[in-house]
Amino acid sequence: MQRGFQVGLLLLLVQLFQEGVGNIPAVTLAVLGFNVYLYMFPAAPPIKACVSLQQVYKYKEWRRLFLSPLHHVDDWHLYFNMVSFIWKGIKLERRMGGGWFLYLLSVFSLLYGFVYLLLQALLTKVIEDSDPLASFIDVSSLSVECAVGFSGVLFALKVVNNHYNPGGVTYMMNTRVSNRFASWVELVLIYLIAPGTSLVGHLAGILVGLLYTVGPLKTIMNTCAELVSSDGNNPRPSSYYSSSGYSGKTGADSADPQPAEDYTTDSTSDYTESYIAGLTEEEQIELAIRNSLNDRGRTRQREDSSGFHPAEGEGSAEEVRRRRLRRFEKESSNQRRRRRL
């Protein structure tokens, strides 16, 4: 279903221009654009994209786990989530890098749904077994509560961002709150200010973030990343990036140092006829062979370093060697004729 242009979308566009599109990292901008696209052209209506214990577990609609984080109820829902995502994405993507940040978003988006279902099942079981709680909370409504939107992933990102800035503070309703407790305070405030929001969904997001910061999730993700990127011999890349650009290895670490160029004997053509005339025939032939081999080695070294390999018969090293040998043979023959004269 295609939606018309709405106020929330207009405000989101204004926010993008205020922030500066060029200042937003690529992955953050792409994920934001994908959320806007799915809002304009949804893969399913929100009622069929939301995740709940009844719909996913009972009716086996597992695709909701993928659809739920990327769909929004209305333009204001989209606007507030995306504005929050821009701020968190800029900080985390610049810190982690685009590849890892995309990896993190993918894992959080999928894991959030599973944690949400687990919490929903656990709370339902606890309330059913406790008569006082059952009188205050409707168990049937809890099991069918359906969550949709990016809010759960945002709470997980908030936990990660606060973990990297433990000494920082956040202001909520003009109250100074330490980053260590900011997610929990925001969880309560949102539920009190907007009772229609999913308390379980936001709590699931906080737990996913904690699984990454203080739990085993980061270690598992690192292990999986190494298995995928490793070639079986050396999981770490041998190249590095410095301020001057890309390089393969440092000079000190290079196992095969390149020999220095012999500029004193660059080629046989540098020798004058008077110098050659002072040598015997055997010495002239030996000199020609030695310099031809040296020139061929230097040519191969230049080819290997530049990646250029001339065609046979047209300026190749072998052709140059044959020509120089023929030249020395001719010069040697001329010297012999002069001596006879």
C-alpha cells in the first residue's frame, strides 16, 4: 500500500538536511532509507508484520521476526525512531566501522524478536502461576500483544553507546541521568508517558544490548566473523593502512627484501668500444652473458613489482637479451678482424 507524503516524513527530511547528508555514515544512511522505503511501500501491513508470541510461535509466522523491526505504524512513529537512529548510528558507525555496524544491526534486529518472544512467554507463565498478578494483568492480552518498529533495536544500540561512554550523562525531562542507568530510566518514562508503547519490546532491546556489552554475544559475533573472513591459515590480514596509503607489509617485516639496483653496470650498451677492445675474446663473451643475465633479472623484478609483462617478440626481456648477444658477437668479430689487420 503506497502512502501519501506526511508531516513526519517532511520533518525527517528537514532533520536530514540540518544534520547534513554528507555527515551521516553510509550504513546509517542506507538503513534509514530502507526504513523509509518500507514505510512508503510496506512488505506487509503493520498488523501482519508485528511480532507476538501467538502469531509467531502458535501460527508459525516466522517471517514476522524479519519484518517487525523494519515497519512502522505511522509517520510519527517512523520520525521519532529514525531521528534517534541517526544520532546513535553516527556515533557507533564511526567507532565500529560500516561493516561491523551493519553486522551488529542485522544480529540485533533478528535477536530482538527472539528475546521479545522469550520474555512474553516468561511473563505469561509467571502471571498465570501467580494469582495476585493475574488479577492486575490480563494474561490473554499479554500473549497477543504485538510489537512493531525499530524501537527495540534502538534500545539495544543505546545500551552499546552508553557502554562506550560510561562517564557521560543524559538529560531526561531536565533531569541529569548517568549513562549507566539511562536506558532503564528511559524505559520507565516512555511507558508512563506513552502507555500504548510496548514495555516488553523495549525491555527486550535493553537485554539484547546487555548480551553484547556484558554477555557472550560479542564474543560469538567475533568468532563467527573470524570463521567467515579467515582463509584457514592466517585470520588476520597481512596488509595495513597508514596515513600515507595502503601497503602490504612494513619494510622491517618484509621477508623478501628487494636487491638494490646496480646502477654502475646498467646494461652492456653502456660500455664503450675502447673498453671492450681491452678485453680478450673470452672476457668479452663472459661480460656479455653476465650483463645479459643481470638485465633479465632486473627486468623481471620491474615486471613483478609493476604487474606489466611485455609480449614475446615485442620488447620482451628475452628478445633484448638475444639482440645484445648478437651485438657483442658482432663487436667481438670486428675486434678480431682489427687485430689481424
